Amino acid sequence: MNFDDPAEKELRASVAGTVARPGEPGYDEAVAIWNGSITRRPSIVVRCTGTDDVAAALKYARGAGLEVSVRGGGHGFSGFALTEGGLMIDLSPLKSVTVDPTTRTAVAGGGVNWGELDAATQAHGLAVPGGMISHTGIAGLTLGGGIGWLCTLAGLTCDNLIGAEVVTADGSVHHVSEESEPELLWALKGGGGNFGVVTAFTYRLTPVGPLVNFAMFFWRPEQGRDALRFARDFVPTLPADCGAFIAGTNAPNAPFVPEELRDKPGWLLAVVGFGDAESHARAIAPVRANKDLPPAVEDVEAIPYTRLQGMFDHTGPWGAYSYEKAVHFNELTDEVIDIMVEHQPKKTAHLSFTPILVMAGEYHRVQEESTAFSGGRTGKYVVNVTAVCPDRESFETDRVWVRNYWEELAPHAVGKGSYINFMSEYDEDRVKAAYGAAKYARLAAVKTQYDPDNVFHLNANIKPAGSREAR
Ligand SMILES: Cc1cc2nc3c(=O)[nH]c(=O)nc-3n(C[C@H](O)[C@H](O)[C@H](O)COP(=O)(O)OP(=O)(O)OC[C@H]3O[C@@H](n4cnc5c(N)ncnc54)[C@H](O)[C@@H]3O)c2cc1C
């Protein structure tokens, strides 16, 4: 603590949460984010318990001329929850979740993660479409878009965002909804952390589970080309109540997997049915009927939705050194598949992998203009080449693997669009290209209204319209 600074004394006296400088209780916990490759160190952290704490932190930071970063779940690939030498607003203490089963809505604090939100909503047989790793924060994921198992049935996470409590750079609190400040609500649906600190999210809920029908098929590396060609022809035949996922990854380390394949690389196809078991069995029948391509592993069972949501947690361990680059496709053409099977085995880290997210159904029905989401609504697959490494040495190697792999995939992509939550680096041109000129200009106008000085710039940054930076 700086005892000579009256502003810091005032900050410490006014917040209900914790203020911590390096060495003080709470600091190390707050700055320990998911991506272990990020080494930035804030000079001060404010662990906020509500809007008043956030406003006090912003006032102090602006007075002291400190850069501001915002931590929701701390899971961002870019690691922009951390500022170097500035002030970090840590929302981890905001853990409250309230579910109203009558109106099918939920309100969740800015520090909640998907495991916590799913547990609360599933107590009522309801869910918000979320991410696929339960220890990811709801905040960053929602603000960037949010792709997961329920995308086909109920759209992106941001498609289900109906309100938010936001503290803007001037410290004022906004209760945003379709009726109140709808343009800000639109911007929060994909525009990232550009407009203020979101202390609470209000979601529309969808009936899900509590049991869902899960099917996983796994093929050996040498079956990769045929497996991917089969998957791209099969996935479009799935009904709207099924979510699908394809990946170049490792087989589960589970008893139903032959010992020699456990945790070994190959190609995975998973199909989750949110309807009845018969309809799911009908949906996956073509995989089982394909005698030319017998999977090396098959697992079909009814599991709790909450287990599905945590099933891949081990593939993204906390503290991993990580890097990724994503690309969107309309089709997995033979050329794209050839690139995948050529590059996938070149990774060095055990957990580095290539998830292929299948975009269908409700995701395509939502109008492009109705959200700020950066990925576009036409693409059918998001391929996210991801390095997940145990140390810096393998991180350096697999970062090159990601870049080389991505360079070859990119010419086959849909436009230049991308999903901002799957960017490790926010190259300005890529952010502009991701949104496209019209959406970027609309976002810049919202930015000008709510954050004209670009206080919130540690993100996929939208420059205020008319600012020198924007030109
Ligand atoms: C292992 C792993 C798995 C993932 N799986 C998926 C997936 O299945 N689907 C998917 O869509 N994405 C997925 N992602 C990407 C994920 O959406 C982003 O990393 C997201 O930013 C994480 O949010 P967070 O709150 O945990 O992160 P943080 O690092 O806390 O935040 C990321 C950024 O969001 C902004 N921000 C965070 N909280 C707030 C707030 N309350 N108010 C204002 N701004 C805020 C800040 O700019 C911050 O830098 C995954 C990421 C990882 C690392």
C-alpha cells in the first residue's frame, strides 16, 4: 500500500471488496489467470463486490492515470484480464446466480463460471447456451458471443442475453435491456468488453435435460481423412435437437477405450441429443451403419447435462501455456481436410488440439444485424487450432504449429471474419475484418457514447468513432 497517497487511502476505505498490491492478501489469487504464458503484473488489484466498488476502482484508476483491465472468469486466451502496471478490476467475488423458472430467466454475476451457472439453472431443468469447458467465465464468453453444444437448438450465448448491469468509464450504472438503452445491449452481444464493466448478466433460459443423450465416436489418426469426410457429409443430416462437435484430439482415458488408445491422438465426432433417446439413436444410426469406417471407440449413453458441460475440462487445464487462431468455413472441403490431416500430427504438446465447432440451426436463424457478434451467421464450421502446452518451450514450438496450420487453412475460409473470443492477439485489422465495416462503425458509435476515452482498451478494441486512433 502507498500510505502517502490520499486517493489510495480513500479507495481502500470506500470499497467493500479487497484492494491489493503485490504481496498483499488476494493479489496472487487475482492475477493467476488461465493462460500461463501471460506474464503481465498489475500494480494494484480491486476485487469488487458490486457496482460501487467498480465505480470507485475506475475513479481511482483514472485519477492515477492507470491503465484498466477487467477480469471476469480469467479464461481469455489473450490474457487481457491482466494489465502491466495498471489497475485490474477483478469480478471474481460476484458469484450470485438467481433463477426464475416461471419467467425462464436467470441473473448471474460477472465472476460466475459456466459450471456454477449450469448447476443453478439445471436445478430447474433449464440452461443458457454456454461454452464447452465449465471453468470458463460467463462474462468474457457472453460478451464475445459464446459457442457451445446448444448452439443449434438455442443459438449463441449472446443471442440469449436479455439484460445487463453495466458500470461505464464515468462510474455511472446502467440497467440495460431491450426497453432501456437497447443499442448498448446490442453492442454487448458480441462487442466484447469495450463499453463498460458488466457486473450482472440477465439471460433467457431454454429447457434442457437434466439427462441428455451423448454419443462419441473416435477414429485412429490413419482413419482421419475418411473420418473427416464422413463427418462433414453426416453432420448436416442431424435434426435441430442435436448438437455436434468434431476434433483432432486425444481419446478419453476411460475404461471403455481400448488400453492402447487411451489418451492417444485421433479424430473425434460427438453428437448430443437434447430430445428423446429414440430420435438420438436414429440420428447417429448412419455412423454405426458405415461398415467401411468402423470407429476404434464408441460410447453412447444418457448423461446429465452438467456432466456434458464438464466433459472436456481436462483438455484445457488452468495455467496451461496457450495460443490459438480460428478460421470459419462454409464447407470442410477435401482440400481443407487434407490440410488438417497433414498438420494435426505436427504438434508437440500432448494437449494441443483442433476443435471443429459445428454451427447450425438457431445459430443461422438469428439475423446478422440483431447482434454485434463478429463471426458472421453463414459459416457452418469454426476451426480453432489451439496450442495447450505444459511449459514455455513447447509453447514456443506449438505456437509456430498453430500459425503454420492456420496460414494454410485461411485461404479456404469464409471471408476474413473470425470470432473475437478465439483470437490470442488482437491485430487491429483482424478485429475490423471480423466485424466488417458496417458493424464496426455501429460499434464505434456506441463506444463513443459510453467510453469516448477508450478506458476499456485491453480487449478486441473498438476505437471511438472520430478518434485519431480510429482513422
Ligand atoms: C479452455 C478454453 C475453452 C473455451 N471454450 C469456449 C467455448 O466452448 N465457446 C466459446 O465461445 N468460447 C470458448 N472459449 C473462449 C472464451 O469465450 C474466452 O476466452 C472468454 O473471453 C473467457 O471469458 P472469461 O470471463 O473467463 O475471461 P477473462 O479473461 O476474464 O475476460 C476476457 C476479456 O473479456 C472482457 N471481460 C471479462 N469480463 C468482463 C466483464 N464482466 N465486463 C466487461 N468486460 C469483461 C475483458 O476485456 C477481458 O479481457 C474458451 C477459452 C478457453 C481458454
